[in-house]
Amino acid sequence: MSQQAHAPVGRKNGVAATATATATAAIATTTTIWIVAGYLLCQIIADVTAVKVVSLWGLTFPAATFIYALTFTMRDLAHKQMGKSATKTLIWAAACVNVLMALYFVFTIWLEPAPFWTGQEAYAATLGLVPRIVGASIIAELIAELVDTEIYQLVWSRHPQAPQFLRVLGSNLVASPLDSLIFVFIAFAGTMPIAALWSLVLGQTLFKLMLTVVSMPAIYLIPENPALDPRTGDPVAD
């Protein structure tokens, strides 16, 4: 009789545990979707807006710097949620998306405009610069963000109990200047004096590092993924 009485309780506990696990998985999936979408959004907007160079607070840098700097924070969140290998896949996927975008811009510039449309010259002058920008961005992104991934993982694996913001700070201190250096010299070399190029690198790097400090608390927006092994950054093998 006692065993019969406990059986329904056991079944209820099992159902509750299953429901909790399902809800947790759904939340994790939703979080991952938002992180991936945010990362790709920042990448695409940055590639289009990088054609304009702005001056602010005595510094000069591409307009894309405002939003591109956030990709490093989004990358860190992806690493924390999805793991090292999945984050590397996301970085390569973003590069493919940017290539396709640039190719589509080239295609639309090539298309014959309607006789009554007078914006072809302005359209080509703006978006026609994007393929070089995208090429520079892809190379800089792949190198800098893959380096960022390795350093983030190195800090995490060696100091798993250290404050999480140290992973962000340590990786960004290396990846941000590296990204700026590669991007500026590939994107703008030959279009302005060398001194101006170094000014862009300095301005971009300083602004990115300022945004790094401001955005560091964002790493705490999501909890640690218990399925990830700090030693490898990937899901724990069953």
C-alpha cells in the first residue's frame, strides 16, 4: 500500500523535472537566437556604415566603430552560451553573410536603373565602396575575433573562478587593437596619408576599449551554461 501511495508522487516529480528541463532548454534556445541575431546585426550594419569616417572628441574613426565594438561583447556572450566551437562557427557564418551582402550590392549597382530614377550615381558611390570595406572587415574580423575567442577561452580555462569580466577585458585588450590595425590599413590604404591611417587606428582602438569597459557588465546578462566545460569551452562529453 505504501509503495502504491508513493508511485503517483514519483511520477509527478518526474513530470515536473521533465517540464523544468524543457522550459530551461527553451529559454537557452531563445537566448541563443537573440545572441546570434544581435551579432549578425552588428556585423552587417558595421560593414555598411564603415564607409564614413567621423571626427569626435578629437579622434577620427569609421562610423561603424560605434556598433562594431559591440560585436566583441556579443561574441563573448555567444562563447558563454554556446561554447567555443559554436562561436567559431558563428564567426565564419558572419563572414559568409557579409560576402553575400557585398556581392548583392555589386549586383544591384550593375543593374540598369529605371529611366526616371536619378539616384544611381549616389547609390554606386556609397555602396560601391562596401566590397573593399567588407573584404577588410572580414579579414580583420576573422583574425581578431578568432584571437579573441582563444584568449577568452585561455582566461576561462586557467581561471574558471575569476570574475567573468576579466575574460572580456583580457580578450578585448588584444583583439580590439588588432582588429583596428588590420581593418584600417586594408580598407583605407592608398586613400589617405599614412599619418591619417594611424590616426584612424588610434581613434578606433581607444573608442572600442572605452565601449569594452562600458559593455563589460553585459557578460552577466546570461548565467553560466552548466553544460560547458571551462577547460575546453565546449559541452561536457557524456
